[in-house]
Amino acid sequence: MSEREFDVVVFGATGFTGRLVAEYLAREYKSGLRWAMAGRSEAKLAKIRTEIGASDDTPLIVADSSDTASLAAMAARTRVVLTTVGPYQLYGTDLVEACVAAGTDYVDLCGEPAWMYDIIRTYNAPAQASGARIVLSCGFDSIPFDLGVFFLQEQAKKLSGKPVARVKGRVRKMKGTFSGGTAASFGETMARVMREPEVMGWLRDPFSLVPDFDGPRQPSGAKPIFDEDLGSWSAPFIMASINTKNVHRSNALLGHSYGQDFVYDEMFLTGPGPEGEAMANHIAADKSMSTNPPKPGEGPSLEERETGFYDVMFTGEMSSGERITVGVTGDKDPGYGSTSKMIAEAAICLAKTGLSEQVGGGVYTSAPAMGMALIERLRQHAGLTFEVEAGQN
């Protein structure tokens, strides 16, 4: 990539999540990072810049998802475009195309598997040719889960020489809200299913983001189960559909380093006994995301973001017969506070850590694109932990 004016441009900086990203960069990277704020209105960008305490000389870029020339001009000025402008199936395709054409890296918060299916098949080869690394799903969906499985497998290979063939991802605790963008994306996806019924097959297929590969049968995770090996009931987890697809894509892009017979599922741990079963059934019956979703552009208060958290466990049995367990935690609410930090660090990781020497262009997930380099950044800067809890020598 030729020398660019900026390391990172935050596109959508006047939106709720984009503003949090810009605020994080202004607070944490007062020097050493060349970044800019982008959006449709220069006046709104200037207002946000002042409100978040960013330097008055933080550059502002006017760009609009409906103006392809403005997207191309923006992409040509930066090493990485960080976009929070969704739903991506409505507002993301032209920006991906602009980044691919300019050889510019790209990160988003996408949790829209049908759109991702299209992007992989349309832009993977052109991105390989231009050197653009298009990294999808760099928020709560799916970084803690994708990198959690990657981290477990790296530890398992160190301890036993082999990956774990069956991994369970289990959310142990979580406080916070999902974003309005997630709800809006779900609505747009369902609207597309009504127009194109074949899309439902992509949504149901855990390998739909892995072209030309049909892996082993996977657990559905659609109903409460009792995990005998964990001694706990588990309930369906709303993010499992997108996260499992991204984990399987990561495995494929890593040369099936987890194995071609790899089995993975995600659920929410609710505890043992009748109380655990009752809680699992309650979660399974909850339809609030579809009946009363948050609106795009809205979000929790500062106090709600600051007091939120999540704790996810990944566990499996190594070839030695010993169980390995790792934990991934975040120190803010998942949908906004932690997500804004994760996507910011993903963008900086692409821009600043020299990964282009190791990873060429293409459409990626976080693990094959950034792996341990991003894990270390998240540990150091974003309030995440990745720890081995069982299986250590």
C-alpha cells in the first residue's frame, strides 16, 4: 500500500456507535495515530468533535454511502476504513467496492450473514488482487468468540500437539444491550428472506460463509439442553448463528487448522437443577429482539455502558483426554462500550502492526486476519482478557 494521509478513518462518526469509536480514539491515541472522522455532514462532525474532546485539528471528511465518488475519495486517503454505517446490506456494498479498488483495508460491525455471503463471493478474489483486507464482524459479533476459539486452539496445540475437535462456547455472564443496528440488520435480513427464499438456507447453514466446503453436522443450539460434561443447563444464544459461521470461516481460512471435522456451538449457561432449567426455558422463549428492538442510533447511557460486562467460556477435550478451558471477558457492555473499543483496535491492528507482510488481501474474519496480534492489543488497550483456566501444564 502506498503512503496514505491517514491510518484510520471512522466512517459514521456522527452515529451512536461511531461517536463512541471516535471518542475512544481521541482519548486513547492523542499521538502516534493519524485518524479522521467521516460522515455526511461536516457541521455535525465538527459538533461531535468538540463534544467528545477531540483535538480541533482532527480532520473531518464528508462522505455519503449514496455517493460512490465520495467513498472512493475517502478510501484512497487512508490505510483503513472503519465503518459503523449499517445495516451493511443497505449501506455497505459500495464502500467495500471502493476499499477493494483502492487496496484499502476495511473493518465493520457486520452480523448479516446473507450480505456477507454475497461479499465473500463477489469481492474475495478482487481483494486478493488489490491487497485490500476486508475484515467483517469486528464487534461483539464476532471478535470475542472467533478469537476465543482461536486462542483455545493455539493453547491446545501447544499442550497436546493437536487442535480440539469439539469446542463448546458458553456465555457464563453478560450485562448489557445489543445495538439498534443489530436489530435493524435482523429486520433487513428477514425482509430479504421474504423476497429470496433461498437465503433462509444460507442462514441455517453453519458453513454458508465457507464456499465449496460442507463440514460435519453441527449442534443446532435452538433448544435448551443439559450439558452433562459441564453440569449445567444451557439456553439458545442469540448471536450464535453469526458467530458460528464466522468461526467456521476462520477455520477454513487458517487451512482448517482446527480440523475438517471441527464441531462448534454456542449457548448461554444457566446453571444446574430446576432453576437452571427454568432460566434456560425463559431465555428460549424471549422474543424481545423481534418484538421490541432498540432503534438504530439509540443506545444505553454512559452508566449502563460502564457497568456492563461479559464472560464467555470455551472448552473442549484435548487428544490427551484432558479438558482445556479458556475464558474471555470484556469490561463494558457488549453492544456498545466493548464493541467500540474492539473495532477501533482491529482497525489500528491492521494499520500499525505490519500484518500486510504476513496476510494478503481477501475477505476475512478477525482470527486469520489478525490472530494473536489483535488479542494482545485487546488485552493491552480494550479491557478484554484471554486466559487459560484449565489444561495448563
